Amino acid sequence: MSITDAITAQIESAQQGDVFFVSDFAKSGNDVFISRVLSELVDKGKLDRLAIGIYYKPQSTDFGLLKPSVDQIVKAIARRDHAQVMPTGLTAENRLGLSTQVPMNYVYLTTGSARNIIIGNRKIVFKRCVPKNFAFKGKLMPVLIQAMKSIGKKNVTEKQIDHIKELLRKHPENETFEHDLALAPIWIKKILSKIQKELTL
């Protein structure tokens, strides 16, 4: 089997919407050759290009090609880089439903390299951060704390408090709550401690 056939077979066996990088095919040859093969597959409609060096297997719908979500792309990049990632700022607020505003720039903290990736009219921003930001044991709490930091102490509304309470009720993290709470700023600790007490009464 030729290298081109091997790459094509790997893509054809993948799920629609799967994200690929040139590095995924490193065993098949050098980057220049692999990039040329992937470009040929784009021309044939077997792949589509998201950004330089980033491709995906097209998923056809009645409304055209469905591109991978930002979350899918970020997870794929984290997998490639063997890095941890976490939404921050407005991205975290939007993820948890604490803001209806859709960010133009999707911002993530990472243990990997800082970088910006342009995909269409959107930008994915990776900010390298200190390990403390990834010392959490739960899944909800780290994103929730990032979202609350973004909202700010003086801007948290009662409606948002009610929404946070509902999030903690639907996604309880009782075993890791105290550990993760200790990593939060004092004002966030007070709010979340009060909510947790109300939920455990």
C-alpha cells in the first residue's frame, strides 16, 4: 500500500467531523509530502481545511457541510499536544449558560504552548498558565470558578446565582467540592459555600 493510500484509508475509516493534523500522519512521511497528500484529499472532497495544518472529515447535512465545534477542535489540539485545557473568561461563562453573549474569541487556559488559531472569522486563543489552574479534581468547579472570575465580584446577579445553584444541583461534585473550593478566590468561596450548604440541607 502506498503512503497516499495509507493516509486515505486512515481518513476513510474515521468518523465524520473528526479533526486531523499533519502530525497525525508523521509515520507516513515528511510534513511536506503529507501536506501535499492532504491538500489533494481536500481537492477530492474527502477532507476540508479548518486552518493551516488542521483538517476535518466533512459531515454533510441538509444545510451543507457541518464543521466541528470549537470544543471539538480544542479537544483535538489538546490531544495532539498532550496538554490540559480549560475555558476561561466569556468562553467559560457561555459554556455554563451564565452569559448568552457568544464570544468572537474563544479563550482557553492550557498547560501547552500559547498560540492563536484563526478558523474562519473566529479566533481560538490558548493562554499558557500556572499549574495551579489545573489542580482541580472536579469537572464543573474549575470552569465555574473561571466563569465567576470573569463576571466579577460586583457584577454577579441573583439570576446567575440561581443558575449556579442549579448547575451544582444537577452536577454535584460533593467528593471534590471542598478541595476545589479551596483553590477559589475568597469572594467566590463565600458564594459557593452558601449555595452548597443550601443544597445539602
